[in-house]
Amino acid sequence: MIVSETHVVILAAGKGTRMKSAFPKVLHRVAGAPMIEYLLAAARPLAPATITLVVGHGADLLRDRLAGRGNLRFVVQEPQLGTGHALRQTEALFAGVGGTLVMLQGDVPLLTSATLERLVMTHRCSQAAATVVTAVFDDPFGYGRIIREGGELVRIVEERDATNAERGICEVNAGIYAFDLAMLFPSLARIAAANAQGEYYLPDLVGIYRQEGRAVGSVRVDDPDEIRGINSRKELAAVSRIVRQQRNAALMAAGVTLEDPDTTYVGPEVEVGRDTILHPGVVLEGHTRIGSNCEIHAHVRIVDSTLEDGVTVFNFCVLNGARVAADARIGPFAHLRPDADVREAAHVGNFVELKKTVLGARSKANHLAYLGDATIGEGVNVGAGTITCNYDGLRKHPTTIEDGAFVGSDTTLVAPVTLGKGAYVAAGSCIVNDVPPGALGIARGVQVNKEGWVARKQGKK
């Protein structure tokens, strides 16, 4: 870990015109997480004293998304006149501050902590005024080119301002730098907007430093994908695909079976235990944790949920904010909404929905049920078509079903109501009062048979 004082600045003001979006570019999701989150994670091992985001388009959305980060600061760039102008907006924050400033672009989510640590170490060891991250692309179109003389980096030229010969250079500028803070801002003020865009290009600082006789170094990444920027939805999809492939490869190396990695989406903060099997089309998002020896069948989506060891989730289920204990079985076609709590070896079957409900150990709701705001004990059988009527139009009310109770099919439980331990409810009942322990509750309409009614209706005698 880098222990000397380091400050990080992330440029995140761009609208991303080619994204054709009302949202800031850095809030678009890469494999399930906003791309800015990847940059913040990459910078974390540097142990920076401060992290500053230069924001512009959608600044309030960015602040809201990143609220609560203790060492995060925001500076607004308005108008947006290029990268050099963006960095200058932070000058007041660094008055009298020394150390190293690491500047990142907010749209390069594949950047690794290892590269940033190497950048800072190289920069400090060489005592350079600036150190630039570079890469070699087979097709460098769109990137600023690295111009060297005798192997030394002398300047960076942008694509629009490059000559035909310079456009043939394959080494490009990643837009990622380390600067010596003591000399940065006076030299930064010398950048002019003498280019095709009329903007203040930060790469011009390399030429200025050379004119001042200061050393400029470079660090080349081995994998050019690491500094790939995102400027369009197509590029967003391409980078997301790379992130998913990397994530899935790491899971398989750790002992997780992915039957079809190309269709399995696992978010960056998801944990999956050893010997778990993920079938095609599985999507795991948010702060989800899957235990060991689980099996998640095809086309299941699990968000912000915890599954303990040995859980089976059958096809086409959705779990959001749920907890499932060991050896439970869910689905197919089940929906576990927030605060669903399925206990050990319980069964939730097809077309069953749970919301803010505890389903006790070894209890079963196997068919066509809605269980909301309910506490269900152990060993309970909930028959097909059972509904807890938990909402009266103004307030939610609880249903309690104690251990060993049996609820017959097509039962309506009008909350608040309690079924006592070992109680039975006859099929087709509408229960509006408590059923005592060991009692049978029956609440049906009286059946009336009208002899000859069909013939009379059809006009027959």
C-alpha cells in the first residue's frame, strides 16, 4: 500500500453526448454498477488523503449517489472547457498542499489498483513533475498520441490536431496522470486553448514541463483494455462484457460452476460460495450473498439477498431483499420481496409471493399463494390459493400462523388474525377471527342447489 500522502482527482463533468442520455455519463452502469464506483474502488488502495470529483452535467445526481463518502469532495466545472480547465477548478483545494496528485478519468472502469500503485511508485522514484499512463492500441483512433524523441516523452497530440504521420503512432495517452503538486498549478495556468476545439488540453502540460526543463515520465499498461474509455452505449456494452467475463472467470477459479458464463451476470459486490451451480440466464445483483453447495436454476434474478448453504432456487424466480436459510427450496416462478425470511428447509413453490413474511423451518407454501406481513411458524402447511389480506386501504396488518397449523386450499386470512398452534382451517374459508390452538376453523357460505335451474335457463321444460 502507498503510505505517502496522495490526493486523487477524478474528472466526471462530461455529459457524454454520444450516450444520448439525461444522466451523467459516469452514473451509467457497467456490469451492474455505476462506472464511477469502479474508479473509486481502484483508487482505494492508494489510501488517498482526499478524493475530489470535478462534476458538471448532472452534478446533483452525482452528489446524491455518492452521499456519505467521508473524504469525497466535489468541484463544479462550468462551463466545461477541456481537461486542463477541469483540473484548474481544484486549485483552491490544494493551496499549500504538497504530495502527489493522481488524476483519473471517470469513464475508464477497467483501470486497476495495481496500475495506479505502479504509477505512483514510478512517479515518486523518478522525482518527475508528471508521469503519464500510456498504452499501445492496434487501432488508436480517437486517442491522443504519445510523441517521443530518443525514447523520451516530449509531448502529447490530440487526434484532431495530429498530422497524418502522428496519427500512425499506436502509443496513446490514457488520460491518467501523477503530478507533483508543488509545481502543478503555476504550470497549468500556461495552457492555452490553441487547438481545433478551443479547449484547454491537459496533455499540453507535458510540452510545458519539457520547456521548463522538468522531467516527465510514463508508465505503459500491458493490457490496453485497462484504459478503454466509454463514450457511447455500444462501448458501454463492450466494457460491461469484459467486466462480466473477468468476474465469471474469477468465480469459476474459486470453485463455482457456471454452466453458461456468457449468459450469467454476477455483480461486483456479489459473493458466491464454493460448489454452487449457476445455470444459464442467472442474474445476481447488489449486495447478494450465495452460500456453498447451492443451485440456482435458469433465468433467476436475485438482488440484495442472502442464501445460506444448500439452497435450491428453481427457474424464473425473483428474489429482492430476501433471506433464505439452509436447505430451503424456492420456485419455480416464486417472488420473494423485501424482508421475506424463509427459514431452514422450508419450501416456497410455484407462483407464491412473500413480502415481509417469515416462513418457518420445514413449512410449505407450494402453490399459488400471497403471504404478506405474516409470521408463520414451523411445520406449517399453507394450501394452494391462500391469501393474507394484510392491507385495509390505510394500514398494513399482521397475520400469525403458529407451529404445525394447516391452512386448506383457497383460504382468505383477513388480518389482523392468528391461527393457533396445530389449528386447521377448512378449504375455501374466509377467516376473520382467530382460530384457537388445535381447533378447526370453517368460514364458508351456505351451499344451495337449485334443481332444474339449467333447463329453465335454457328454455327447456
